[in-house]
Amino acid sequence: MTPQERVRAAFAQLALSERPEAWITLRDLPSVLAEAVALEARLAAGELLPLAGKLLAVKDNVDVAGLPTTAGCPTYAYHPEASAPAVQRLVDAGAIVLGKTNLDQFATGLVGTRSPYGAVRDVRDPSLVSGGSSSGSAVVVALGIADLAIGTDTAGSGRVPAAFQQIVGVKPTYGLVPTAGVVPACRSFDCVTIFARTLSEGRRAIRIMSDPVLPADAPLAAPPRPVVAVPATLTGLSDSYAEAFEQAVKSLEAAGVVVRAIRLEPFLAAAKLLYEGGFVAERYAAVGPFVDGGPDGIDPTVGAIIRKARDVPAHVLVSDSECLAELRREAMAGWGDADALLLPTAPFQPTIAAVTADPIGVNARLGTYTNFCNLFGLSAVAVPAPGIGVQVVARGFADAVAADIAALIVGETPAPVSSGLPLLVVGAHLSGQPLNHQLTSAGARLRGAVRTAPEYRMYALPSGKPGLVRVPSGGASILGEVWELPPATLGPFLAALPSPMALGKVRLDDGTSVTGFLCEQAGVDGAPDITGHGGWLAYLESR
């Protein structure tokens, strides 16, 4: 489908969607088509645009140049001169903005009903909440109008609506995607997130949006047999949600995941600190003076929450910060060496009527399993599972681990990684070989099988490992694998290499060069030449 065809299809779907409350500002068809025409010209000129023709919706607390930012309050509206970096990076990659979406006002809520622009209803059942605060963004992706949508997630706003609308919500580690151009909710914990219908599309968008700030030891993949922690007991789930969660756990076990039960109490205690303690003062710092001015259009529940935050004493914030540090220590000690934590995204999905009757209490319960995530500096991916939405939570900057395990739930192939250092292996580090665990345990990901240029010979060393030597003539092409490694792991590999092994540049048969395991010429004197086998595995099979 060409960009123009995709735009026309989206506007046709808009006419059938019956969810006008999902939008605050929607661009007109001629303007969007004009961008599609310009995009097609760029493609014809040979530009590489990984998101060419993808339609993007943007939560209306995130700036888009040329469109007002309201944060869900019409009297707060302003007109930004530039788009938020997160938006601009997607547009530069070929995405086209359709418009700005509705939200719980000032991103205060997990229900999607706290807006003067109307309560955003669930896609499948209009009596149910859509989830918030990124309600409109989730709904327009679930309806098929937008391919991608930007949301924000401080307490679960990028995950709860994803769960209710049965789509993917990717919440990166705090600080990975810039929050410039975002109306803050709690500035210290706000994250820009993405909604997509597939995990691979969500991961690609997050990579494009992100700053290159991954620590050198950040894992690039989950290990082949990951360990996933699950709650020893579940709190507040409806019967149907509890049963569905158990089925999700069993599906991971069937996929080869090791499941381990842990105590969730310190996580849940931290979750309560976000809005029941001193941290809520950040909401007042963000927009409190504006709300105090008593403008029209303030949602009563949102206004009450923000005004109450004005009176939080400083000593409460300090005390809660100390309490949070202790809870995090306890929680991560219980987490242990697990690669990730599997949780329900929300304990239940309420009706709009239930939220109207108890706007504070119902909303608070929805954050049971999401509120602690940014307080602890963790990453998370929310994905649909039969009868429920679940989230895979991983350590900070272990975003790839969370996504890889989430891929097992939805049956997707893990996305390729390009942020690591390539390393060619030809022997004991190959897949299935004795030292392969040194790669997988370090968070490396297999890029694929390759062949060297026909410039090498291979020998069987006395150590039981192969020695690869570059020769001036008489060489052959040798089969190996290229793995992507976190940059910090390459140094330890080099330090641990026994003589006569070394790391050096190896030419591949496509003309490129990568770092790989080589052997000094003196180290192969007297060793059997096994080049004729074409690779180490073929040699082992011949024995």
C-alpha cells in the first residue's frame, strides 16, 4: 500500500469508527495527502525511510509543530513552534502525523474518562473504560486508523490502555526517549511510550525515538532459556483475569521459560508511594499554578488531585524517597537473578459507570501492577494475552530482554539488533557449543551464519578448539556466526583469551570486516589442518 493509499484507508476507517472522542485535533485529508505525496517523492529519490507511510497519532500532551497542545484542557492550549524530539524522529523516518489524541487531563489518570473532550470508550465494549491516560492513542491504533501512536507512561498510562485495547505498549527505561516537548505529569518519572499492533513495529519505533544512551553493558537479548519471576500471590484480580494470567504463565513455561515465584509485597508498597505520598507534589509543580487560577475546563477529579498535592510537606517527600530506596533494595533482592518479571497489566477493566461512581478508588486499583515501574527505574512491554493484558518488566536498560520475552507470549520473532558490536565466532562459541553461554549470558544476540572471505585456514588445536589463520594464498571460506555483543563485554572476552588466540579483523565473503577470533601462526605449528571441512561443526561431525 502506498502512503497515499494508506492515508485514504485511514480516513475511510475514521468515518466508520464511531469513536470521535478519541481525537482532540484531527488534521484534514488534503493536508495529510499532501505529505503522503511528498513522502512518495522522497522514496522515489532513493531515501531510506524505515517508517515510510506509517500513520502516527500523538497524545495531546506531546508537542507537534503546527497543532495545538492542550493536555486535555482547552484553556491550557498553546501552539508549539517545534515538535517534541520523539515525534520529529518518527516523522524524519517517514511517519505521517494524523492528529492529536484525547487523554486523561494533564495525564492524571488510568481510566480515559477525565477529559472535557469526552470519555474515551473501549473499542469492543463502549460501556467499559478504554484505559488512560493515553486513552485516545491506544484506541486509534486498536481501530486500525493509526499504525503507531505516541503515549506517555508515568504510572502505567502507556500499558493499561494497551492491555484494555489488546495491542502492544512499549514503555522504555526512563531517560531512553527524550521527554522534551512533553507537558510533565511527574517530571522525574515521565516516559514517552509507543502503541502498535505488533511488537516488532513497536520496538522499531522505540529504537528510532531513543537517544543513544544505552550503557555499555546493556543486554541486547534475553538468554535462550530465560528465568521469569511471577508473583507468589496475586492481589485484586477478578476471577477471569487470574485464570487468564495463569494461562499466560503456562504458555511461557511451554516455550522453555523457567518460572520462579517471588514476593511482590515490596513492589506493591512502592506503587502506593507514587500518588499516596510525597511524589505527587511533582504534579503540582508541573501545572499547579495554572489550575489554581481556576480556568474553565478543569476536570473536577484532576483539579482536586493537583490542588491537594500543593500541600505536601517537603519532609514527606524526603521520607518517601528514603522509603523508596529501601523498598527497591528489598524488591530487587527478591527478584534475584531472574531476567524479567511477568505481571498482569491491570487487575480488571471497569465500566465507565463504576469510575463515575468512585473516580479515585477505581482508578487507584488499576495502577496496582504498574505504578512501581518507573519508581524503580525499570523497563516494560505490555502485550495482549488471551483474556487479559500482561506486561513483561525488566531491569533498567534491559529493554531488549523484556521485548524478547514478550515476543514468546505473542508468538513473534525477536527483532534484529543493531546497537551492539559484531563478533565472528567459528568454534566453541558457536550456537550449541560449550562456550556459547558466555555470549548468551552477556546479553548477546545472534545475527546469523556467515562465511569468511576465501583467505583463511583452520586448524584443530591441542586445546580442542579451532585456530583460524589468515594466509596470503591457498585460503578457503570458513563457516561461522556473527553475534551482536554489548560493547562492555568485548574487553573481558579479549582479557580472557588464552594464547595463541586473539581478537582481530576478519574479512567476510561479502567484503565487509568484523572483529573475530583468530590464532597466531606460531600457535598452529603441528596442528591438523581441517580447512577442507569448511567449518568447525562439520569437522566435529566427521570425527
